[in-house]
Amino acid sequence: MTVVTTVGLAVMDFVFGVDVRPDRGRKAFASSLAQVGGGPAATAAVTVAALGGIARFVGRIGEDPIGDHIMADLDRWHVDTGGIRRVPDASSPVSSIVVEPDGERTIVNYTDPRLHGPDDIVTAADLEGSDAVLVDMRWPVGSRSALVAATDLGVPSILDFDEAPEWDVAEALRLPNYVLFSAPALAGVTGSPDPEEALRRVAGRTAAWVGVTLGAEGMMWLDDGTMVRSPAYTVVAVDTLGAGDVYHGAFALGIAEGREIHDVVRRAAAVAALKCTRFGGREGIPSIEEVESFMEDRLGGNE
Amino acid sequence: MTVVTTVGLAVMDFVFGVDVRPDRGRKAFASSLAQVGGGPAATAAVTVAALGGIARFVGRIGEDPIGDHIMADLDRWHVDTGGIRRVPDASSPVSSIVVEPDGERTIVNYTDPRLHGPDDIVTAADLEGSDAVLVDMRWPVGSRSALVAATDLGVPSILDFDEAPEWDVAEALRLPNYVLFSAPALAGVTGSPDPEEALRRVAGRTAAWVGVTLGAEGMMWLDDGTMVRSPAYTVVAVDTLGAGDVYHGAFALGIAEGREIHDVVRRAAAVAALKCTRFGGREGIPSIEEVESFMEDRLGGNE
């Protein structure tokens, strides 16, 4: 079995469905509430487990009821939570996500700085036995140390590169083997709104493989100086919350399995596309059987 | 000891402190998060207990971790939770409250309709032994049945009359002995933005005592056809979240103790004013000793 360790943030998301977002200073009554586990690294770990891999999550949460709930949710998804430390007197991460009928999402996240002490690092012992390590940027000290430890162990490492002003960009480009940018983060780092131009620019600054995810536009990466575009699967998307995190989890599993990069990217696209066709957060993550049948179906001319 | 039973909503509030509220479709990182118990009737019950009364809360919450947290918080404040029923397969009420540096609050609340079944009523057995009953409008079936049961028992009843489109106004004015309006609710019911005119209008439609709270402007009520104005205490307010609920709790305790109405109103104003001078939700509710020393101090010429 293939082992993927993800390092970073686990969050409890409170997703409020509203007819109209309230004006500033006002009150709105939501028509629905979903309490779902979130966080880039944690949701990627759930994806790995849903796809049949062995998933470990390394992160920090509080010793509070929200933390209990985050733990229970990861347990339910068969994620190994042995790498989680509960920090006393700190709050677990929480997000309020207000979703309007057109799908527009407005998010407020709180991550307690007391969760992430300056000397609390991830070591080789946390990553031993992993076939790939995926880190997000929401626990800077943990993720940087995990990238260093992965290199020491010779385990391929993937950075989910999102907007994170507190990171040193040169370091973020130097430490991992694979850098997967979000489009806004890539534009922010390079100053170029054109993903192709931006990707070429950033490739000149790192020895890592670089790619950028573009949502419904698919993704783009540089293969030995050649720009490769991989379209997304065309689906009727009903819930895109967490789709990027699901993509990253599937990508990391593909790398861990030693697949060829075109195959890695294509499978990750299929996993994320299927997730978007279903309501309900982590419940919407497909199994490996569903992914393979979906890909075969689309290969058969239904793309 | 004096017993006050409150009937209505208990909520878990997630209070996010932000520099700027995020634009629609964007994400903001909060600089603080407070997880505090809320809900008009529940916070009023906590106030009664903090002031030395015996407080009972009657309401409905889910069998979920948020519900456990709501229960634990009420227990901590010595509120009798024997009147709470946990409803299986329903979510406990949750609010997201985004507070900006100027104190402006934007609220999204979710109250699961499955919590409040059409046949789930409050009976005389729930209210037996009470010296006063305070109800909010957020559990319509429960609050209406509680007002009827209070009348049957001969216990004075107080309605916290806030904006609630699902209530029949005539019924809301007929059932309680005391109706305490919020200013927006009174304007909505009467069509008049002037509280004095609105209060006179609404008094013609009910045999109940009627008053309206006006925040920092104090309150106003009709004493046998005469308009009485009671100013608020002048304080430096640092946290007004829940101040209205605290006022209602102190008001209900005063009625339960059989105090004269001028005294009831004055004490409730002191309790709410002191609460506003302190950060931290229910932690900011004063003790009876603090209230009495504050009132004496202000009587001594420091108002």
C-alpha cells in the first residue's frame, strides 16, 4: 500500500447557506448549515484515504470540542491521526463560510497563533515510511521543516502553493520537488496575470517541477521547458468547496505511486471533477473504482 | 430564592474579530475568535444566575458536539438545564458573528427547523415554581405555549419582542403580562419610527405593560398612559454583544422579585451598562454586589 503524509492545516468549516449575504451590521438567517472538516492538508489526506491509499495527517489542533470533532471526522475517513498534536489553551482552527445561491463563497478563517510554536517542527520520524509528502502553507514552521525532512529521507515532496504573505518565496521554491500553484498565488509571486508567462518566469527560479491549477480551465505545467496544458473534465459542478484540496491529495497519491506525470495529472483532474458533481464536502470525494470507471467512460468518447 | 425560567433559543456564537470584513467571494483571516454561548433566552438565564437568582432554561438543542458545548457552558454558569431537550438528528443553533474594529457586527444564524416540532410545547410542569417567565421569539411554538402556561399558573410573563415575521402580532400582544420591544421591532409592528408614538399606538392594542429599549438612549415605557423615560447609565462601552439579552434577564429577575417597575428598569439598566464595559460575552455579566456598588456610586453624583 502507498503511504502519503500531508502536513498543514485541519479546520472545522461551518458552511451557512443563505439567500442573500447580510449587509454590514445586519443579521441573516441561514436556510442550511453544514459542519464539515476542512483545511488543505487535512482534506488532501481524506482524499488519499478515500482513493485507497494510506493517509497520515500531521498538524496541530486545540484541546477543545472543535478539536475533538476534527479528530473524529479524520478518524471516520480512516486518516492516521497519530501525527496530530493537541495544543493546550489554543483554539482549533475554525472557518465561517457563507454560500449564496449562485455558489459564491465568502470565508472568514481563524487559526490561533498559539497552535504553531516557533520550535514545534516536523521531523523525519513523522514522515518515515511515506512514499510522498504533501504540505500546505498554513503552518509555515511545520511545512518548511517537513520539506527539509522529506529531502533528508529522499521522499518526494509537493508544496500546495497558495497565497501566504508570511512565506519567503525563494525558500518555498527551493525546498520541495513539486510546486503546485493556485492561479492567484502564481500571479502574486510573479507579477504576471498570464499563467503561462508566470509559470515560465517562476521556473527560472527553481529546480522543482512547477504547475498551476486553473479550476474549470484545467492545469498547466512545464515539462522540460515545454508548456503542457491538461484540460479539466467537463462536468456539471454543484459544489466546488475543497475541490483544490482534493486535487492536491490525488496528485500526491499519484506521485507516491510512482506514476508518470501525465497520468498523475489526469487522474487528479478526474477525482476533483467527480467531487464537484456532488454536494456535501468530504462525502463527495469519489472512490478509486468510481474514478477509474469515470476515466474509462470519458476515454470512450464522452469527454 | 427567586426563580426565573427563560424559554427560547440557546446558540453557540463564533465571534470572529477582523480588521476588515471580506468582500463577497473573498477570504479573510481573523485576528481573534471567541466561542461564546449566546441566544436571547439562554443569555438572560445566565444573567439571572450571575445576579444570584435561580435560573432555568427551557429550549431545544441537538445531540451534537455544539450541543454538548452549549450544555457545558450553561452548567458552568449554574443555569438549571433540566428543561432542555436534545433532539436527535438536528443541528444545534450556531451563529457566525464578524466584528470589525469599530464594533460593527454582521451575523449569520442557523437554527435547524427540526429542533422545533409543531407539537413540542412547554407545559405548566416546565414552569412550576417560577416567580417569572421570560420568553424570546426564536422558538415560536415553545414560547407561545410557555406564555399560556404561565398565565394558567398565575406567574408573571415577559416577552422579549424582537423582529420575528413568523409571529402573529395580535397573539404576541395578548399572551404576556410585559412586552419589552426592541426599537426596530416596535417600528416594524407600528409602522412608526418614533418610539414614543409607536409605544402609544401599540399600547392601544394590548392590556400588557409595554416598553421599548433604545440601547445607549435608555428605555421608555407607558405607566398608566404616561410616557416614562429612563436614561441608560453613561459608560465607555467596549463590548455590547448580548447586552439586550442581559437587560432582559435582569428585568425578569426584578419582576420575579416583586420590585417596583422603576426599580426593575433602573437595575436592569445598571446590569446591562456594566456588561458593556467589559470584553468577553458572558464573562462580562456583573454580580449583584457589583451592580449595587455601581448604582450607589452613580447615585452619589457620578451618573
